Amino acid sequence: MKKPVVFHLRMFILTVVAAALLAAAGLYRTHMDTDIIKYLPRNDPVLADAGYVFYNHPIQDRIVMDIHLPEPNPDKLSDCAAWAENRMKQSGLFKSVGMKEMRDVFLDVISHVLRNLPVLFTEADLYGRIAPKLEPERIQSRLETVYSDLFNLESLGQAEMISQDPLGLKDLILARLSALAPGDNIRLYNGRIISSDNRRLLQMAVPVTPGTDTEFASRLSDFFNDLIEEAGLKFPDATLTPMGAYRAALDNELTAKSDVRKAIFLATAGVALLLVLTFSRPFIGLFAFVPALAGTAAAFFVFSLFHRSVSVMVLGFGGAIISIAVDHGVAYLLFMDQPRKTSGREAAREIRAVGLLSTLTTVTAFGVLCFSDFPIFSQLGLFTALGLAFSFIFVHTVFPRIFISMPPSERRVRPLGNIAARFLDNKPALWIVLIFAGFMAVCARPDFNVDLTSMNTVTTETREAEKTLTKTWGERIFGKIYLITVADDPKSLQNTADMILKKAERDISSNVLDSVFLSSMLFPGEFRRKENLAAWKTFWTPERTARLKQTLDKSAAETGFAHNAFDPFYKLLSPGYEPPEWSGVPEKFFRLAGITRNSGESGWIQFSEMTPGPAYDPLEFRRTYGAFARIFDPQFFSTHLGGVLFSAFTRLLVIISITAAGLLFLFFLDPRLTAAALAPVCFAMICTLGTLNVMGRPIDIPGVMLSIIILGMGIDYSLFIVMSYRRYGEETHPAFEKIRTAVFMAGMSTSIGFGSLCFADHSLLRSAGFTSLLGIGYSLIGAFVLLPPLMRRLMKDGDGRAPETAGLHQRVIWRYRNLETYPRIFARCKLKWDPMFKELPEITSDLRSVNTIVDIGCGYGVPGCWFLERFPDARLWGMDHNSERIRIAARAMGQRAVLQTGTAPHIDDAPDEAGAVLLLDIIHYLSDRDLDSTLIRAKQHLGSEGRLIVRAVVAPRDRNYSWMWKLEQFQMKQAGHRLQARSADQINDAISGAGFEPVYTTPSPNNRELVWFVGVKN
């Protein structure tokens, strides 16, 4: 009866509960953020200014509602707007609704202008725009028009304004407000904004909470849905279309959440199907999710300790991280699911041997992103690095405690394993891939798309509403330049506005700017008021004033005005006139002047708008105005962001490439292997960029992020294959098949994870999924099609015999050429610095011919290889307690050696009639009893002409131990063993007692604690 799997159920339940608690804590501590602007670099002045403008501009909190009628009817539009306005006020969701506040403000602006005409005109205005109005013919024409309009009903109450401003100077000032109009084809009707065709009306409102607050946005959405339903009953032919930041925020969050759930479901279902098709015990494979889920939960919790908000990009990537991190769990279970009994620790050791480097490289590649200028890159790098690291740690610490051991499995066809095997020996596929790579190299020209609106995913209804309202309300927005000034109080804001206006006036005259609106045009600061007043008084000389009065009085009499009708205006022209004392911008004009409290910081901020002219240079403009204000130029912002993305892409690509290449070289210490491991990734990068270019898909922000990450993820497949060749030597090795299947599974599961994002509705996630799917797919093709021929060539070069001119030591080193880095370096160092190999020629000088060598405690096999090279016809039997050392020694010694795992004195399987028995640096690990037994059995396997060769660590007579002895003693103590300190005489006695005649006893000339003993049979 088959024994059940030794499965620690309590540990598994504890793991699931702990992962759930960590995930819940992470979700509680963080909130999802769909705002891509927040995650742009803050140390770049252009991007930082743009983000500041985005978050502080009042239009972000403004809601506009389009009311449309199929037939022109301004009165009905006005009635519908009044009804909607009343309902909106009753809801309690809005600070203000409608235009009443702005209508009242506009009347107050006219009064303000009439009272302050002397301080509102510059010297250039006076001589360029007012002087021409003083011609008698123009004055006569003006008064006739004004007198005629007084008899119209629309001019009721205008008499006082005419007496204060008969020349219409105020109109020159009020004309400046036209720059604030949302569109060209609009007009006011009953104090409301309607379109020129009398079919549309714009209703404006300001909510009590910013619309980007998604909880409040949901309440707004519900309210407007009810409002539209009620309007359908009261005004059946009217169409109400509300629009504001709340709709985009709500659409993005709902879409992203739906996509994340869908991506996680699809990725999980797809990977689960792969697992079922891969394992002999289908349901065992499903446990591969456990390390991934546990690692992702732990990573999300640790991530929440550093970030209280998580970008939707990072959260969406969380679904894909499960499929990425499942790799090591799959490989672990593949080694457990074998036709023989297996243990968890054994499986973990195999996976660690071939997967440690790939994990280090991937974690490092993602970790480098933490130092990016892009906050979204930093978040993504931290989250992914933590997820992969925790998953790897889980596989090697917790998993072996859950799956302690597993009995043999029944043999079963594994379709995925067979598919993976076919890739390795497919020459037609190799040529196709090489030709395709050459074509893609020609096409691999990255094109960047930095249109942030393309990454803002909204519903069809919201998109149609945007189009409808843009024609009337937002058509001009991206043709303007926006400035924000910051100060401690409104007075300081106006002084800054004065300085900006002075520069802007010069730029308008030089065609750098086409038009501007700055609050100083209506509310000049203290210095500008004094300057304008001085120019006013200088302009109105006694002669010019007398001439104007004479002309006005004459024209007034002829037209029908009273003789003293314009006395209020004449007072403004008197030399002693002083305007009202300036006390800053009145609070009721703050909204018109663009002044508001800084919501995020202390103090005040002010918004201004400018329209660029033919001679506009964005860089020069920033140099001119950057000292006074934060600047947002939409067109330059897009261009600059493209440059920043390209720079970030190039810089991060170079950094990650150098980091990965450096890590690989340090690990391999072999430039050939480093280049081979990087070849599939380079192929993937070239083909991904080429494919995107051929398909006409520019690289957007998610693409930039993930095309770089391809290097971090795709290199895993290469490293698993490279390390398998190094560890197992040949593709037919059973363990190589496991790794190959695991790599194929890794690529397929990751492709499923990212492929699931291709079906997302949110453009950010969809772009991320498409780019990553290309990169991962090409990385997998490169690892399975390009890498095996390279590795076979490298392995073939190393498997051949050493050059005939090579010395004995070089021939020994050659044997380790295709092994892992540590044994390769160990062999070099031991041959160079261990005096054994300088002394062995003398020790073995009387051995003429040796057919069989017994090496007890062979270690990594360096001395054994030396003996095989010294005696070309000899064969070697060896043993060591460490199976990993046996594996490496067997690879180095090749067909001429038989090695097994074991400990002295159990050497019964050793061949008889050996020409030499080696006990090199091991007897200090043996107790006296085991030493005597080992020597006796060695004599039984030794031929009559054979030699017992022992090198032993002896205790110095003065007991003054070296640091090496102390280190060895400490390690033995930690392992629970005791280091046996014997003198040379005691060792000789043991050798003689076993039936050997000592023929050679001499200390090593290079180390007083090492002594050679050579004996023959009595």
C-alpha cells in the first residue's frame, strides 16, 4: 500500500491564515490611486509644475452640465437650468450653483473699473489706444450711438455709467475679460451662458468636496442619475449631460478594480490548468500557488509600511506577480513529484542551486527601479522585488516544512514537458528566429507616446460627454499656458502679478504672446497703480483736457445731452484727482482674479492664463517667467515628458543591464557565459521594440516601465537553462528535464498572467499586458531556441581534452571548466595555494604504475583529478559524506571514476588491489576507533605494491594552534562534532597498528601543522 504524502496540514493552515492577515492589513493601510500625474518625477521642474497646476487649478473641482434642446429655445433652456439649479442647491452636494455669483461680480467689476480708470491704463495704452479716441469725429460718433441706445430697454440704468465714462474707456478694460471666455460661439442670456444657436446651455457648479474623491464621486453620480431621470419627466425633450473630474475618477477606479479582479481570475485559472497538465499528481501542482500568494501578501504588507497609496499600475501588476512568483513553487514540486521517494530539503537544494542566481538578478533588477526618479517606477520596483524575494524565501524555508517528503509517483505522460523538450533540438526554428531577429533589429526604433489622456480610461458615456462639452467649454484649454503664483497674502500675489504683466506686455509686442489675462489688468498692485496714475496725469495735460472738454461739451449739446452730463468724468481728469486707496483685491473678486487659498499648503495661490504667439519659445518662456510662477504649457509638457521618458528608459535600461551583467559576471567569472545568458534577453528587447514599431504602437508610460522590466524577468529563463547545463552537464539528465519543464511552465504562466491584462478595459493595464506579453514571449523563445546551441558549443569546448602543451595543473583546472563557479574557483585556488600539489610529486615519485586509486574523503575531487592526470591509465574509486561534493567530483573526473556518498570506515565497495589509498586531510574528523577501522579496511583493499598516502593535520607540540585550526575547531563544534588533535607519533602508531610499515613521515615544509605519512603493507 502506497504511503500518503507526508504533509504538514497545521503548517499549511497557519501559512494561509498568515498570508490572508498580511494581505488584509496591506489593503487596510493603502488605497488604490488611478492618478498617473501623481507618479511623475517631482525633481523635474516642468513635470513638477504641471502636477502642481493639475492639482490646484479650480477647474479640477468644477462641474459643468450641458442642457440641450433639439430646437432653438433660449427661454426653455433657461427654465430647465433654473429647475436643475434649484435641485442641485437642495442636494447639499455643492458649494455654489449657477452664474448668479458671477453676474453680481461682473456688475461690481464695471463699478470698480469706472472708479479706477486712472490706474488701469499704462502709458502705452494711453498713447496707443486712448489718444485715437480723442479725435472730434470719433467723439461725435460715440455720443450719437450712446444717446440712441439710451432709448432701448436694454440700456436702462446706463446713464450713470455714461456720465462717468462717455468715451467708453471701460470697454477697453472689460475687453480683456474675453480671454476668460470658455469658447468663441457663446453669449449671455438672462445671466446664463448659451450657445450661439440657442440650443445649448452650460450650467456650472462647484462641489463641496473635490470630484477626485471617489467616494464623493459615487454620490455625485447617483445624484445626477436621479436628476436626469426627473428631468426626463419635467422636460421630455431636454438632454442633461453633467461632466467633471468626478466622472473620470469614478470610471477609472471602477474599471481598474474590475480589470484587476478579472486579471487575477484569468491568471489563476490559466496557471492552474497548466499545473494540472504538468504533474503526475495533477492536484499537487496547485500548491505551487502557495509561495506566490504568501510572497505577494507579505510584499503588499511591507509595501504598505512605506506607501499609503498604491498606483493602479502596481496593483494591476499584482495579478501578474502571482504568475511570475509561481516559478520556484512549480520547480520545487516538480522535483518532489518523481517516480522515487523524495524529500523537501532535497528538492529545495536543487532549486536553490539553479534558481538562486536568477532570483538575485531579478530582485536586483526590480530593486534598481526603487531609485528611479519616477515614483511609479519606484513603487513597482519595490513591490515586485519584495514579492519575488519573499516567494523565494518561502520556497526554501516554509515549503519544506509543509511538504516534508513524497512517495514515488506513477508514471504519466506530461504533455508540457514533451513540448519543452522539442524546442531544444529544432534547427529550423533556430534559423527562423535568427532571421526574424535580424528583421526586428532594423525596425527596433522606440517611439514614445506621452498623451496622458490616452491612459485615462472612461466609459463610452463619459467620453461622449467630454466630446460634447469640449466643443463649447473646453476647446481652448490646451492652447493656453497656465501660471500659478504662490504668496503669503493676496497683496503679495498682486505685486507678483504686476511684474509678470510687465514682462507679458513686452512679449505681446514682440509676438511671443498673443494674449494674456492677469489680475493686474483689473486690479493692479501698489507699484503698478502708482506707475499708471503717474502716466495718466502726464497724459492728461491741461491743453489735452481743455480740448477734450470743449469737444465733448459741443458734441453733447448737439446730441442732446445736458451741459453738465459728464462732470463725473471730468473729475478723473483733474490734476489733483486721487483714486480710492488701494487695499488689495476685494474678496468678492478673488474667483475672477484666480485667487484662492492653497489647499495643500499655507498661503495663497493665483492662476493666470496666456496664449502663445508666433515667436513663442517654451524654454525661453520658462527662463523668463519661471522665477515668478509655476508654469504649465500643455504642448511643451507633452514634448518634454517624451524626452524625460526616453531619458528614463535609456538610463534605467543601461543601469539594469550593467547591474545584471555585473552580477552575472561576478557569479560566473566567465565572460562567455555572461554573454550567453544575456543573449536571449537582448533578443527579446530588440524583438519587442521592433514588433511595437511594426504594429504602430508607440511605447507609453506602462510600456516604458515594463520593457525595462523584461530584462529583469526574462533573464530568469536564461539563467535556469545556463545553470542547468553547468550543474547537470547534459540535456538528458533527469534533473535537467525538471528544470526545463519548470522554465517552460514559468514562461507560460507569466504569459498567462500578463496576457490576462490584454483583456483589461483600462488602457494602463491593457498596455502593460500587451508589452509584457511580447517581452516575456520573446524571452522564452530566446531561452529555448537560441540559448541551447550556444551552451552546447560552450560545453563542447570545455569537454574536450586540455591542450597538449598544458601542464599537469592546467589539465586539472580544465576538468572544472564547465562546472559552477565555486568549485571552479576552489580548484584553481587549491592548486595554487595548497602546498599539497607541490609536495605530491615527491611523495608519489616511487609509484611507477597505478591502475586503481581509492580516495577516502575525496571532497570536490581536486587531488583525485591530479592523480588521474598523473597516472593516465588509472581509475579512481572515491567517497565523501557530502553528496554535492560527490556530484562535482564526478563531473570533474568523468568516466574514469566511480564515486559514492558515504563516511569512513564504510568503504566495503572499494575495489581490491588498489595501487594507492588516499586519506588526505580527513583523519582529524575520525575518532580513534573509526581511524583504526578505516586503516584496517584500507589495507584489505590495497595491493601488495600499493601505497597508503595520508596527509594529516597534527597538533603542534607547544599547543599554539593557528587561526585555521581554531576556525576548523569552531566549525566542528557548531556541527556537534569534535576535532581530533593527534600528534605525528600517535598517527604513526595507528598506521603501524593497522598492519602498515611507515616508509615516509615528513612535515610539510610550508605548514608545520601538516604532516605526510606513507605506508606499505607489512
